[in-house]
Amino acid sequence: MAARIVALFGALVLLTAGWSTPVATAAPAGPPAIAPPFQGFYAATGGAALFGAPVSPPLWQDGQLVQYFERARLEQPEGDQPVQLGRLGAELTAGRDFAPVAPFASTPDRWYIAETGHSLAAPFLPAWLDRGGVAILGYPISEPLDEGGRLVQYFERARLEWHPAPAGGAGAIRLGALGREAWLMQAATLAQVSAEEAGLAELLNAARRENGLPALAIEPTVAALARERADDMATRHYFSHTTPEGQTILSLLPAWGVPFRYAGEVLQRNNFAGDQTVAEAARALLASPAHRAILLDRRFSRVGLGHAVDGALHYYAVIVIEVP
């Protein structure tokens, strides 16, 4: 959709034409699809048995493509760099004090890891080796410890857990659900409403009230997706309802596990000053008949609003849904 440039009050405003077609019946939401860049690595290094199912859609985060799985986060930096696991073990234990052990001569049954000052022994040493060792899980960053009655050991990219079998069986070592824990934290962060997003929500809801319509309620997961949409456009310097990979909200909402009957998205960007940008975004959206028709559609009851900044440009994404 071509952008048009409008000079208003000495400032430059960029608008898109309204999108009148993002309305569809939702398919039942299943687990998110694995992003194509991750599929080969996932299959070759253990797949669902090691990493679990995906719990997030692929995201563009901190200059790289990432996707969260139940027990890991897969990452691919820009430039088609090799896929690797994110350092979730280190990230989620930041601030915890794991005392190193005194150096010792390694034996076949107990290894000293000089890189981190920790040791590896049964039951975690053979499990670490079987799951790719340092290349996949990284070095140990703790000694074995008790967490909630379970023996665990932290590694740079994972947590190994000892799960005893009932009735005295052999038991099993599994990766802990660090990916799910990290994704819940990330989604909560994305869903936090900024001052700009809250201000835009109030202005749009004021317009709905003036037209005898109920206010839109902010839905956390939709808010997280809207934030990701705005941030993705600002980071990758595009302005479109379709991502460079061909995704739209009609594919992203099911991938994020959001059930809906109808959905719509409106976008706006402007380079007004910080104390004017929200008002200008609302004015521009409501002045466009196509945008206004979506924002004042009686079917919609939930909303997510995203705001991101690229230099002087403010990007806004507003996603509205009708719940089933």
C-alpha cells in the first residue's frame, strides 16, 4: 500500500490507505509453526523430544530471528548465521550466586570445567554429552542443586533435571521448561501498555463512546502481538500489513494462540513531537474512512495497541478482534 505524504502544521505525516479486508473466520488455534530457518536444526538436534513444541511465533528480537520452544529458545542472527540455542540458563539465573568449585584433576566419572569453574558428574555428565555437550547446551554454570525437591543443574543454554522413575526405576534426565518460562516473561513484557499505547487507546475509545459503542478492552496477548508488529516495522524499516515473510494478522493471531471470529488491523506512523504524536495518530486514523470503519466496528470488543520508535518516526499498530 503506497504511503502518501501530507504536510500538516509544518510536520511530516505518513499515512497508509485503510485496510478494509482483514476480516476472517478464525481456524482453531494450534501450536505455532516452526520457522523455516529453524526446522533443520530442530530436527537434527533432537526435535520435540529434546526441545518440546514451539510456544511462540518466530519473532525479530535484538537483531536476530528467535523462536521460543518449551525447553529452549532458537536464535539465528542476521546474515544467515548458524542457528543456536539462546543462553536461557544464564539469562534466567542472572543474579543468583552459584559458587564455583576448587579446581581438581578430571577423571572419567567427574570432569572439571575450567571455563566456568564448575564440575560435571553422573547423572548429568552422560546426559549432557548425549544432548550435544557444550555445542548445544553450553558449559555448566552451577553445581547440581535441589530445586523444589528435584535435582537440577544449570548450563549456559539449558537446565537439566533428574526425574526419578516410580517404584525404583532408572529415572530420566530431561531439559527443564526454560523456554516456556522465558516466553511467559517476554509476553508479559510485550503486553505492558506504554504511555503512548494507553493514550491512543483512550482517544479511540472516546470516539467509540461518542458513537454509542462500548469501549474496546485491552487483551494482553493481542497487545503483545501489536507491540511486536510496531517494533518489527520500526526495526526492519517497512510499513505494511504484510511482513517481509508474507505474514499478516490473519496468520499471526492463530500462531499466537488467539481465538477470534473477526479481526482487523490499522497502522499509522508520524514524526510529530513526543507530546503530539499520540493525538496525531488518533486524528489521522479517525479521519480516514477505511480506518474509522474498522475502529468503530461494533463487532470488535478487544484491542491490542503497539507503539515503537525509529529515529523521529513513531509507528503504531492497532489490532482489534471479535472474540468467539
